[in-house]
Amino acid sequence: MAEKKSTVKSVKKTTTKAKTTTKRTSKIPAIKVVEKKKIVFLGSEAAPFIATGGLADVLGSLPKALARNKNLDVSVIIPLYGSINPEFRSKFKFLTNFNVSVSWRLQYCGVFFYEHEGVKFYFIDNEFYFKREGNIYGFYDDGERFAFFSRAALDTIARLDIYPDVLHCNDWQTAASIIYLKGMYYGDENFRKIKSVFTIHNIEYQGIFPMDTYGDLFGFPESIRNFVEFNDCVNLMKGAMEMTDLLTTVSPTYAEEIKNPFFAHHLEGIVNRNSSKLHGILNGIDIDYYNPEKDKYLFSNYSVKDLSGKAVCKAELQKMLGLPVREDVPVIAIISRLVSHKGLDLVKAVLETLLVDDVQVVILGKGETYYENYFMDVANRYNGKCATIIAYNQDLSRKIYSGADLFLMPSKMEPCGLSQMIASRYATVPIVRETGGLNDSIKSYDGENGNGFTFHDYNAHDMLYVINSAIRTFKDKTAWKDVQNRAMTTDFSWNGLASKYEDLYDK
């Protein structure tokens, strides 16, 4: 009996301990797993892999800024162009290949992957469409090329199971992705859950094609014809604007301007009809990439606290371009595509009047033959006062940004513009017309406030008046140091702007 009692007591003690252990375990809080929100960007170019303009800068820097938020998983999908830097190309990892339907065609699609600065980049490979000499745009079959890319990007999302919460498309080259997503892929629950954002970087370029391409090339169903058709043509940008969940453009002023026929290139009615979902967010720049303290392209590095290196950059630029080395003469720079909407007719109207004064002018860019020939002729006739370089040259552009004193950007229309921000970063004070993002980023210096010089009316002599005002400020060393400091310390980073996109995605 004693032995049995002992056994019972032992069992009771064990049971008690077990209950105690269970009670303690139940108090441990469950670990909450926060699932990242997935954002996938589609674009036709992205720095540092391939770049022809501001779109590449945005798709290189905005995703990187968003990826700093640990709650976001950020990817970018772009074409695998043959002209992508071989140093990057050698690091890409092949993932898969499959066929993509482009209407009645079946085309090969390969997918390569590379992670860069916290962002996952996927590259769509098809050598027939993307391995071409020269520019990445301007081919007879651009409609077919980007129809393929738009469908291939969606099929890549499905193949790799990277369905995003938000698909963020940019300009007409990816507009078809939104049309396909909403008009053809909507039957798939995984795609139906995806919300879309479409950003207009420049409404002038809309992706307009003959109506007979509607089914034969793009393969759109008849059920969505009203969304895509405009003026008896296929208009991809119009289709994306109508079908996307949210619509953005690259500055608050431009968002208002494109409601006006002068800026909207016939789409003002579509813009106004969709104004409730339109948001204007100013672009930023990558301030690590554009950093005069570390920029390897400069003759000498400098900072806002010590601008002595900028004087070296100016002197070396003058030497290189055959201009007299003079610290006391203002160097006015233009770095631009040489096309009319950049305000070059204003420059042409007063350039020779300006060159009569004690100034130096440097022009870098390519574009319309008319402007190329004119600016080359002026440089020949005003040898020692004007230098014109007909080229796109990153190395030289940085040397000009850092070596010039004033940066002239008199655009007729400018959705955002990044050059005025880059120039400011290098303490080269901008002179701009008050349009689009120029109006949102540069405020006129009045002796106490402002980070540049501005004029409102599209008038050559108004521009010349403001240039002369900037030159007078240059000669006042105290005022000049002040406006340089204001330009250089203006925050053009993506830090605050990225959070505005995060707010949009949360909607």
C-alpha cells in the first residue's frame, strides 16, 4: 500500500509540473509576421543599366529609395537591350525562358535577374526586338516591340510567382501592360488582385498607332475598344489613363498644366475626365550619384562647406574648351536635347546679344539639325566666348555642371526636369522658365530667399532680363555665395518624395 501511495503522489507531482509548464508556455506572445508589400515597376529604361533621359534616372533612383523601407519588396522589369553595359551584363543570372503571345505571333522570351542596391531587376530578353544598333527608340516596329515587352512582363510575373500588390507602369512604352492587365488578364485571380499606377513622364509621346494594329498587332479584345481608341487610332497612353487605378505625373504644376489643351497634346478631355485619380509628385534625384564631394568625373571635388574645388573645375573646363581662363567672367551652360520645346528659339533670339557682354557660353547636346548647325556656327564666330559640343557625353556633362556658374533651362514645357536639380547640386545656379517641374523646384532669388532665377512669360527678352539680373548677382560676391548655398542645399532627394508614393500605394 505504501508503495502505491508513493506512486500516486509521484504522478500527481508530475501532473502539477506539466500544468505549470503549460501555463507558462501559453503566456509567450505569438510572433507576428509582417508580409512585405510588393511593388513592381515597368519601364523602358533604368539607370545605371541603360539611360537616354529622365525616365531612366527615376527608375534607377525611386525604387532604390522605396526599397529602404523594410516593409516594401521592390522590383523593376526592363528590356535586356544589347547596349547594356557588358560589366553589368556579365553579372546577370538567367532564370527561365518561355514563349509570349503578341496577337497571333509566338515570340521567345528569356528572363535574367540582378539585384542592385536593394532592388530586384528583371531583364526581358529577345534579341530580335532589343539587340539593335543605335538608340533604343525610334524603330519602325516600336509598337510591336513594346507590345511584346508589356505582355512579357506580365507573363514573367506569373512564371516567377512575383505577383505584386501594385504594378507601377511608366509612359507609353508600358501603357499596354495596364490595358492587358485590366482587359485580358483580369480573369486570373492573382492578376485581379493587382492594383495599378500609371505615371505620365511626358504626355507628348502617347504611343499612337493605326487602328488596324488594334487586333493584328496588340491583340486587344473588342470589349475594351472604347478605352483604347482615340481619333480613329490606337492610343496606348489614353487606354492606360482610362483603365489604371491611379494616375500620376512628375510634378504638381504639370498635373495642372495637362488639363489645358496647350500642354495636353489633345488629351485634355481624358485628363480632366480622370482628374479624380490624378496626382502630381515632383521627381527627385539620386544625391549619392550626383555628389560633388565624391563625383569621379570632376576635375576637383568640393562641398557646400568648401567650394574651392569648384574654382578648379571652372578653370579646367575653360582650358579644355578653349575659353580664356577667367574667374571673374560668368560661364553660362546649356545641357539639353537641341529641340524647340526646350526653349532654344528663345536662346537663338538673344544669344548673340548676350555674347556682346563679358560672358562665356557652353552648349552640350544633340537634336534637330537646325539647332545643331546654328549653335556650331555661333561658336565658330564667337571663338573664345562660346563653345558648342554636339554630343551626349556623361563625363563632359558632369564637368560642365561643376565648372559653370549659371545653368540656363528656358523650356516651353517641362514635365519635371532633372537638369536644374543636378546643376543646383553642383552649385551652378539655375535660370529657368516657370513651367512644370521647373516652377515647383526653382524659386527666384530676391536677396533673401530663392535658389535660382526665374521668368514667367515665354519671351526672349524677359529671359535676357533675368539672365542679366543673374550676372549682376554673380558680380556681388556676398549675394552670389548666398544663392549658391541656397541652390546647393535645396533638398532634391527622394527621401520625402518616396513617402508620397508609399501613401499612394496604401490607397
